[in-house]
Amino acid sequence: MRAARLIRMALLVQSSPGLTGAALARELEVSERTVIRDAQALQDAGIPVRSDRGRVGGYFLAPGHRTRLTTLHRGEAETLFLSGLPSALRDLGLSDAAEVARLKLTATLLPSVREAAESSVRRFHLDAPAWFREPSTPELLPELARAVWDDRTVELSYARPGRGGAPAATVTRTVEPYGLVLKAGTWYVVVRLPDAAREDRAAAWRTHRVDRITALAPAPGAPEPFAREPGFDLAAHWRAQAAAFARALLRTTVTVRLTARGLRRLPAVVDGAAVEEALARASAPDAAGLVTLDLPTESEDVAFEQLAGLGADAEVLAPDALRARFRDRARALATLYG
């Protein structure tokens, strides 16, 4: 949008006097001819932008003039808290607002402070998505983000994965979207069911993967905005839910005997919560220095894949079926390597 570009240009000239036409063109991603036209448009709007020629020339504001464009709008101020996550800003459709907010903030800083801020940006960057997986932006994420900002009750349809080979089922419910979480490149939305559906407070909360939301619309007849629960802490809620989810996955217990090296390597191959729980109840080392513990895990299949990485530093004692699988693996390896 040209209006946003003109604001950016005015703020750039104010915060970095002497920028050349070429430098402004790069920053604004336009041609130098467009920069000239935009400078004239700013002058027509009462912002005294001038262009000086020569070796030390560039674009300046008239001496003593400062724009009144540095007051942050609500949306711009809110996006500053996400400025360390450029990919998240793009996904949420907020990158333009964040850039304008950054320029407004920069324009208000003293030169020494401005240099420190720019130095931190050059030195620190947070890349949220996991390795070896190209992140995709869910189609409905920007619209859902607007509902979160506005505290707007919505009706969403959600594809619930089938269990035991059953096909996925679509569930439609009315929810109050409280917050969005980006975890390892995947977006989740934390929602609360409206009052009429909430008898059990713990059961009132749901977490959905945004890429499984197939439809989203304003909830008919719902109050706008909805009344947020006082004191709700999204980060604390997410930590508690993530911990509960991790514990709920640990449905199988494996008894394993480990060498000292296997014990040291165990956290590298098994979920951290499972290791912590197992070590709390582990036996003392025996005469050979071996430690026996009961390890919670998702399933025997998961335990087999994880503990196989420890080689001879881990001996599975139970269940018998899993021990038999390791015995068969050992025989196959002995046959292969002679």
C-alpha cells in the first residue's frame, strides 16, 4: 500500500538522515524514480523532505522538523512483542505492521541507543521451525489471529485424526480463541468453550492444530468481544498442557539395566520427562556398576527404536516380548557381521 510506504519513507529519512535514493529504493523495494515521486508526495502532504545532491547528499528532513508519525497504533505496538519471530509475523500477516512499528520506534531513539538496537538485530535471530521440514502456513491462520486479537467467539470445524485406522472425523464447535502458539514450526490455537458448555473448568480448554482447522466463521449470536478469564497466562497454560500431554503418551513401562555410559546417554534417546521419572525410582548401582530402572514410554515399538541406539549399554529385562525383539536383533547383527 502506498500510504504505508510513504510513512516508512518519512520515518527512514527521519531516523537515518542522508539516505540516498538508491538506499531508500532498496529499503522500500521500489525504483529510484518511485522514491522521487514519493518524496514529492510527502512534500505535498506537508512533510518537508528535501534531496541534496553531491558526495554527501541524500534525503533529509528540513532542519528542526520531526514527523508526528511516531505514535504507535495498537496493532503496531502488539507486533513489537513478536519482532524476534519474522517467520511468525509473516504467517500471521503482520510483517508490514511490524516494519512500520520498528521504524517508528527507531525514529524516537537517540542515535547511540538506535545503534545498540540495530546491533542486537544483527547478532540474534530466532528460527522456530524444525530442521528438514519445510514449514507451511495454515490458510486460516491470519483470520484466526484476527479473532484472537479481537477476542471474537468463532465457530470452527476441526479434522480430528481417526484412531486405529479409522478415517478422520470433522468436529464443529463454538469456541473462544485465547491464544496462538508456534511449536517446532507447527501452529496451535488454545481455545475455551463458552460458559454454557463449561461445567468442568479443566475440560473447558482445548488445543487444536491450526492446520487441521477446515472452516472458520464468526459465531452467530455470540457477544463481541467475549469476556476473557482474568489472569489467564498463555505461556503457563501451554507449559502445563504440554507436560500433561507428554505424560499421557507414556502408556508402557520397560524395565532396563544400564551401564554408567548408557545412563549418561539415556536422556539423548528418550523423552526428558520419562528419564526424570525413571531416575527418581532407579536402583542403586550393583557390584558391576549397573543400574536398573523402570522406564515409561509410549509403546514397545517406540522403546525398541529408542533403546536400540544404546547398543550393549542397555539390557531390556521386561516385558518379555520386547526382550525377545532385542535378542532377535542381536542374533541378526551377529549373523550379518560374523
